[in-house]
Amino acid sequence: MTSTGTSAGPSAPVTEPETGHRWLKLLVLVVLLLVLAELGTRLIASHLPPPLQWDTYETQAKVAQIDALAKQGGAQIVFLGSSTIDVGADPTTVDAQLGGHVRGYNAGLESAIPRLTAKWAEYEVIPKLHPKVIVIGLSSYDLGAEDPGRTGFYDAYLGSPGAQQLMGTADPIQEVDYWLGQHSSLWFHKYQLRDPETVWHAIEGKAPAVDPSAAALTAQGRQTADQYLPYQDLTTVDLKGWRLGNKDTAALRGLISFAHHRGIKVVLVDMPVAPQFVTAMPHGAASYEIFDSELASIGRQTSSTVLFYQRVSSDSLFFNNIHLNHTGAELFSARLGAALARIVH
């Protein structure tokens, strides 16, 4: 008997349109998930900590302050340098000595050697604040020769996305990353979103954590985190084998020239340091005199005013061998303001 049934043949292959529809559905699903993630991130963005775009959160906070100050007309006097002036110069006290009609801003940055200060001033501070006077605080370490740990903060600054965008040194991939961050909250907060605890806190509406170095800034840019610490016999920079260097001396001269070409007066300040700081120099006071002499020479050659305060040096005015405490900073700022009153007019 012949079977009238038919045996099942091989299954028909998936046609090209069906494969295309499958990929289209997958693409739509991915896009939908990204849109939902973007909207969700925007809802909690104000409670997420800002991603670090600069070398430190202090720099990042000062950029925000400078941007806000620029909208108000900038600042007539700007203080530049490392943590010695960052901690030591109080713009409010200086302004009071000038009659209260001159706005000052402290743009000093922690561990800023003159090469870093020059880039920071030439690309960020001066173009936005348009100061009439810049006050550059210096100690012997600032004009020292190269050592292995000297350029770490400088390299970190140059390598930060903020500095690269500012200076136009970003490569194409970094440019794309920056563009995406400007237009997508999801992309901008991509690193914060990897931390479940941070995300959960944001969903709960808790305020984001603030870095201590940024939280301690006054509205005038002054760093006040350690102002009330008791004195410690501690020198926070390496002075072993100190000698005058060329690179940071050249950077300082370059910054002075940059300022003078824009009609900005320059005041160089030999910052106060504790006696123990001077003792830590290879030949003590003799080494410091080499720095003092170099600073005076730079002042003469560039027609810049030089103010010497290194001898304002009692332990009671410092919280370590290079940083003034609250009392020392107020005393120094008052004397600096009185000296600037004879220069600013």
C-alpha cells in the first residue's frame, strides 16, 4: 500500500527580511534602554557628585568660581602661586587695606610650580578675570632645579580633560568624549553610575559628597582647611640638594612677560616661611639668600615689584614650616594689602 502522507522536509531557512527585523527590534530595544537610562540619570544628576575634570577638586571648584566671577566683571587683583599663597593671602583683608573698592581673588593652587601657574594663569585666570595686578607668591622651592617628584602635579594638570580642552591639546577621542559629556548626562556621569552606593544615595535625594579641598574654599578662592591646626615642625617639600633651576625660572619670566604685554602689573612676593624651612636648605640661610637674590634680579630685569616677607617667620604664625596659620595669614595679608595700596592706583 502506498502511503498518502508526506514526510516533513527540512525547516525553511530564515529569510533575510526576518533577520533584518530581528536586528531592528534589538536596535530599538537598545535605543529605548539608553533613552530611559539618560532620562533616569537626568532625574538624579543634581544628587550625583560631579566627575573630576581637572587635576584636583580644588582646581575644579576654582574654575567654577572664576566663571561666576567673570560674569560679574572679573577681579582687579589676582593672587597666584602654590599653597603658600593659596593658604596665606586673604583677598578680603587685602581689599580692606585698599579701601574696600578693589575686588581680589586667590587663584593659587596646591603644589603649583611656576610652570603650572603660568599655564593656569595664561589660559584660565587672566583671560576670564582680566586683572589689573597679579601677585605671585614664591618660596625657594618654586625656583628649584628638577627632582623626581617635582613635576607630578604639573603633569596631572596638563593631562586633565579640563586643561586639555582649555589649551586645545585634546586628541580626537578626547574631543568626542568631551562632546558626549556636554550633551549626555548618562555619559557625563558614567563613572559615578558604576558605584551602586552613589547611585542609591542619589535616588534617595541625598546631597552628593564634597571633596574637602573644594569644601574649604572661601568665595574669594582661599584655601582654609588647615588654618587652625597647631604648629608642626614639618617641611612638606623636599629641599635636599636644592639649587636654582632653569625651567621654572623661565616659566616665571614668561608669565611676567605675558602679563606685561596685556598691561597687567606684576608683584612678586617672597612668601613667609618658618625658620625651620630655611634651616632645611642645604646651606641654610646662605641657600635662601641665593633665592632672594634671584628673585630680586628677576624683579629688576622685568620691571616688576618684589616684596620680601620671608623674615616674617615666627612659629606662632605657622601650622607647618611653609604654611601660615589663621593669625599669620591675617597679619601677612594686612601687610601685603598696605604695600599694594602704594602700587595699585
